Amino acid sequence: GDQPQQLLQHNPPGAAARAPPAPKAPQAVPSYMLPPAPVHVRAAPTAGELQIPRRFHVSPEEYTNLHITGLESNVTDLHLYQAFAGFGAISSVKAMVDLHGNCKGWGFVQFMYAGDAEAAIESTNGMVVGTKQWVVSHHKKKGA
């Protein structure tokens, strides 16, 4: 009577070989194969149109250039950069070295913004690195 019927699927021998291949998963396209993004060109703003927020103004060198003393003889420009990069945008770094490439014990780090330089002074001045204590202060030009 009223019993449900089961459907049976019959696959003759060799049917799997004749079946179309399963679709492949989509692959990511390498970026070099994509068409270039459109470039929108417009006229440069005039001085009156250019409004740079105050916090992005580049600070005068007297507030951004730091003098660091107490550096170990193996300190390099890269070491100074790594030590100070977390405080903000750096425009230059220089560990002063002798003729043999050994650090003379002092160097400079110049930040783009005075606030970043201040934060670096507050956090690193007096810090002991290796066996020496760093003294970090604003660089004062000779004769100033």
C-alpha cells in the first residue's frame, strides 16, 4: 500500500569516467594580473585651499632633535631607530662612530613632531640599556 518508495540510482560501469569533472574551487588571482586601478588626477590645491591641521605641522628642529649619550660601543643607527620609532615619525637617526665603526657613545634622533620627541625624552631618559644609562635631551646647537 502506502509505503514510501525508495529511489535507487543505478550507475552503470564506467559512468564515473564519462562524468564531467567536478567544478574547481575559485583561485585567488595574483594582483599583477588584475587591471591597474584608475588614477584620478586633479589640480594641486592653492596655498589658500590647503588646510593642514595644526597637529601635523612639522615642528622646528630645536624641539625635535634629540641628543642621546651613554650608548654602548656596539650601537648602530638601526638600534637607535628601533629604540625610538615607537614614539612617532622619525626624519633622521645617527649613531656617531669612530674610524673602526664603533659607537662613540652618543648619537642623534630627529622626530618630525615636537610632541613625539617629548614623549621619547620622558620615556627613555635615564633608561639603562646594556650596562650604561642613557641621557636623552633636546639637542642644543653649539653656541646656542
